[in-house]
Amino acid sequence: MKFMLVMYICSVVAGQCGDGIQDPIIYTTHKDCALAGYTKSIEVLTDMDEKDVNTNRLFFSFTCTQVDYI
């Protein structure tokens, strides 16, 4: 099985998440995909403007979806 990581930036203030951003890497295990989701979320959130993150209460959500076509 292979897995595709899709990340969503969400706002507590707006009560919604944006469109998903697909990672171009296809992962060989669910664990690898989940670890990448947490790692990439931290990396992106760290680089974002602190005021924007705090004002909009931004956070990341992600899914690891099984793909059978690869």
C-alpha cells in the first residue's frame, strides 16, 4: 500500500479549513505519511507570521489517504 499526504490549514476563528494541499511525495507506509504530516505542519507553522497565526488561531490538519494506483 502507498499513502498520499494532504494538508489543510485551518482557522479556529473562521471555523473552517482551506483546500487541501497535496504533498508530491507518495509514502510507502501510513506511519511514514503521518510522521511527515506532523513534521511538515511544524515546519510551515514555524515559518508563518506569528501575528497572523495568533489572530486567526491557525493550525494544520492532515490526512494520509491510501492510494492504489501507484
